[in-house]
Amino acid sequence: MPLTDHQARLARLLSENRTFDSYLAGGAAILIEPATTRFSRDLDYFHDSEARVAEAFAADRKLLEANGYALEVDLNQPGYIRAIVRKDGQSTKVEWAHDSSWRFMPTVRDPQVGFVLHPVDLAVNKVLALAGRDEARDVLDTLHFHRSLLGLGPLCWAACGKDPGYSPLSLLELLRRRGKTRAEDLARLALAEPLDLRVVKSAWLEALDSVEPFVAVRPPDEIGCLYYSASRRAFVDPRGVEDALPHFGRPGGVVPRVMG
């Protein structure tokens, strides 16, 4: 998996302390998938409250130090703690942070790293992150989801459920300002394999162009939902899928009724 050996050992150890409301998210949770294109530079653990951040950090620190790791805390404030974790000459950044408990699905247990944010929530979060910043890593991660999980149109549609301040088209407009990736931006990333900048740009423009046709045919009262197909046992682009039903998020997430 595209984590460094140090990160993988660290995540396996910290999996002992992961719970449904203290889970791996961010880039590392995306990049444990084998087909992803880059390595993460850190491990991000999200929590449903500021109190859980402090509790989880205390428990993780005790576990790490008992196993020979050294921690250097460089930022500690309510709801957010950042540290460099070192062992045997290797190091990585680890963050413990508070995030909204609103999500589409409950967190899920991964056999290697413990509880993680569900892939559809990782994808929605990544789209919202990219709307607010222009980072090459976010473009690559969003393209990964567009190709392998769910298209950018359904993801923009769903993202408006987590952040109702957006409409799908206002979110698209922000995304159109991103993706101006240069060769030096890719060079700063730890890539699993070399990437052709022209291929990345072409794929990004194609993904952007897929959003408006999706939005144009969806009912306005369903903005902010995903669509789940029981026959495919997956979240889908509902066009042409007869049993695709709206699935709205809520605090803690909710399993689609048809999965029960």
C-alpha cells in the first residue's frame, strides 16, 4: 500500500486505539488503497469532538512511547494536535484533529489501520478541500476517486450536503480555478510512479466537464445526496440505474436502508 514502511508500522500500532469516533482520514486513509498514485506525508486522525482529540492523543502517546517511539509536539491547541513521531531514524507527521461528525456513512474498520472514514466520505471531503485550496495532491486524489469510486458530478452534488453553503455549480466554478498543476508541483510529491503532466491535465478537464451534464438532470430537492444501488451494492451515478435511491448524510453517518 502507498504508505511508507514507517507509516504502515505506526498506523498498525495506533489501530489498537481507533474507534468509530477516532479514525484515520485525510490522505493516508485514501492512500492505503493499492492503486493510488502518491505517498502520504502524514497520518491524520479525526475525532467527533475536541474532548476526543485530547483523549485519543493521550492514549496514542502512551502507546507510542511504550513501543519505543519518540514524539515531538509542535502544536497543541483545543481540537488540534500535531507531532513528529520518530523511531529508528525515520519520522512522519501525525495530526489529531476535530472534524464534523456529519457524514454519509459510519466509519468502517480496516484490518490494517483500524477505523477509517468511509471512502465516499473521503471523496466528498477531498472535493471540498480542493475547492478551498490549490494543491496538486488534491487534484490527483480527486482524479483517483473520479476514476475508481464515483464521478466528479455525483461527488459535487453530494458535497453540498456536507457544506450547504455551496451549490453544485458554485462548487464546480471553484474547482475550475484549480488543477493548474505544473511539473514542479508534481516533483514535490512522493509519487508511486512518474506521471505525465499532460495526461493529468486532460483527465482533470474531462472530469470537470462531466459535472454540468450530471447536475442538469438531477431534481433540485435531492441536492446534497448520494445515490445507492442495492443491485450493485454501491454508490452510483444514478443515470441509467433503475434502483438508485437518494442517500442523505447525518451526524455519525447512516447505512442505506436497502443494505440492512
